[in-house]
Amino acid sequence: MYLGIDLGTSAVKTVLVDSAQRVIASQSRALTIASPLSGYFEQDPAQWIEATFATLDALKASHGKELAAVEGIGLSGQMHGATLLDANDTPLRPCILWNDGRSAAECRILEQRWPALRATTGNKAMPGFTAPKLLWIATHEPEIFAATTRVLMPKAYLRLVLAGEAIEDVSDASGSLWLDVARRDWSDAALAATGLSRAHMPSLVEGCAPAATLRSELAQRWGMARCPMIAGGAGDNPAGAIGIGAIRPGTAFISLGTSGALLAPTSHVAANPDRVVHTFCHAIPRMWIQAGAILSAASCLAWVARLFGAAEAELLAPLGSRPQAPSPVSFLPYLAGERTPHDDPVVRGMFEGLSHGTDRAAIVQAVLEGVAFALADCRDSLAAAGISVAEADVIGGGSRSRFWLSVLANVLNVPIHRFAEGETGAAFGAARLGRLAVTGEAIATVCTAPQRIETFEPERALVEAYAERLPGWRELYRPRH
């Protein structure tokens, strides 16, 4: 048996997987986000531990025999967060999250201070990444910076609690701006540019490699027969790629979670930082992932559901399974700023085209279409890096909506596929990494593609209608800085 633990932004999800790669059981616990100022997003690391332990306690209660047989554990997690620890490995402040926009000025300073940043990291300096957050801390909370002895991303902090060791995998480390992505190692120049050194960093491993073992007292708490091996794991999107078998060039997938992304594995670094394409190491050796990322995806649907005081499923039901035509309303999904292609942390969302005749369905459809248009921007940025997307699988909570997947197929003009368990992709991928760390099996043997249960084909009339709308939607973007 194998466990996959996904430390997301809105929840911790844990899945129990058997040797036939069947999900035997799953548990999740919600997380909350604090926003002390506009554009600031933080989370208390204690939440992560409490939620993770709650999922495992629940699995022990419901599937104690299976949990006792766990041999390997894989971790996936939200990327980029800055968890600052003191000499006792106690968090000094709440973690600054991936969607936090406070460090825009520090990004400019970092690129001026270290001109080789883009060439080395494969990425542009943006507030979402970890390194600019540390420059912000050094300027605005110097006493915290002085007391910081270790900087970990969220899942590495979870591993520290579970295993007592500070270890990070190279895919998650890619999102820090401290990694030389071609060499898959920390860059001393990058660390020096933020006043840090390797002593502040966790050690690095590949995602499918053994990394640590679970503490004996925790194995006893959950009734495990032995202390399971914990794999290196992966950032959430690389873990999602492992979960759906996206391990070769030529494949592509869309993540429709709290944030969104269009991702393509490559056998080489194909960076395009000027168009805000992200370059990350994959969770398997000698592979990378190129990604266009948007800061708000399924969270846009959650936001409009709160405004209407209705469940998301209630908002989606009247739309049916496919659009008849584009909504007369347009929506910019920039509720927390945007990454690809704008790198604009201060831009905000908007509706355009509202009238007395606008109803709830038109607004909800516009929200889904706005996210799809933003992913079309990601597609075009990837194309500028030489990466063509001919079809795409979809994972994340948004993959449950057939209407949304039909919109994506017609906006992107490619077939879109979904899986039966698409919303648990990252946790399932983490479980696969846990298995690989224990068994040493061939990666291609374990990381197979699950069966697609439905394909959404583009429809010529809708493709043309959305293509006509896209330029006008793009013209709505107005930089605020």
C-alpha cells in the first residue's frame, strides 16, 4: 500500500493506493487563507500539520488494516510558499503563499542584482516565487530575516514534521528562483543575491527517489507495521503530471485547481521567461515541465458562488453540458493579479458587457470563459517557446464540469480529455512517487495514463465564435503600473 498526501492551498488531500494502483480510500480537510492586506496571502503552517494528521487519523479509523500495510509515502504541495524557520525549526511567521503579490519591487531589485537570473533559473522574477519574498522580509521585517536559519516550501515543512529531515525535491525547488534548473542544483549566486546560502536550504533529491522515513512515533500513531519510506515528492503540478502519466514530450495537460496552468513535459529546458513561461524540473530525472500559469481558475467559480450565495454545482447545472454560444458578458479572471503572460500582481478582475438583461447564467458562463481565454494566452506563450499543444488532459476540481471542458475545447481548439478521478491527480501522483521510491520499478511501468472517460471535441461554429471574441477580451487588460 502507498499513501499520497497533497498539501494544497484550499485543502489537504490524502489517498490510499494499493499495488494495483486503485484508490482504496481518500480523505481531505479544508485550509483557510489569511489576507491581511490587498494582494497579501498567508497561511499558518500549523494548519497544514493539523489537517494532514486529521486525514491520516480518519484513514486509520476507516481503513486501519490497509493503512498498516503502507510501505511508501509521497508528498505533493502548493509551490513557492516561504516558510521561515528559526534555529529550533519553529515557524517565525505565517507562510507567504504563491499568489501573494507584495514583492513586485523586490523582483526588479533581484533581476538588477543578479542579471543571470533568467538564464539560470529559466524563469522571470515574479512575486509568486520564493526568492523575492525573502528580499521583502529583509526590508520590511528585518528581525524575522535575521532570525531565519532555514527556508522551506510548504511540503518540505510537512516532511520536516513527518520525518525530522529538511529535504526538498527538485521540481518544487524550481519554483524558488534559487535553483539552476539545467543542473538541478541550488545556485550559489541566486542564494547570495537574497542574502542566503546553502546552509539555509534543504538538501535536494529527485521526486521519485527515497528521501526519509516516517518518524517511528507517527508510524505507531497510525498503526503502521513499519516506518514507511517518504519519497522526494513533487510540486502540485509535476505531481499531477505523474498521476496522469504525462512523462514524455508531446503530452500536455491543464490544471483547473485554485489556480490554473497549461503544462507540457519536455526532455530539455525550453525556457521563455520573457513571455512568462515557467520552467520547472519534472518529478522524474532528466525531464522538465514548461508551463503557462494563471493565478485564479476554479477559485473564480468559488468566488462567484459566494457572491450569489449558491453552491458551485447549483450555478453550473442550468448551463448544461456545452455552450450554445459565447456569453454576452466578458470576465477578466485576474482576482489576485496574473502571471502568464502579463506578470502583473496588481491588475484585478472585471466584468464587461453587463446590462439589465444579464442573468446569473450569463455571468457564470462568462467566468468559465474568462479562465479559458486566460489559458489561451498560456497556449500562445508556450507556442512562442516552440511547444505546440495538439490535445490536453484536464485535472483538478474544475475537471468535474463538462460544460467548462467543452468551453476549453472550443476556446483552445483542441480535444480535451477527462478522467474518472481527475480531481485527485496530485495526491495520486504523489502516491506513485512513494511507490517508486520503495520499489525502484521502471518509471514508465508505474506512471501510466489512466483511462480517459470522455473527450470534448471542438465544434467549428463555437471555435469560430470564441476566436472572434478573444481579441476583444484581450483588449480589456489595462496594466495598473
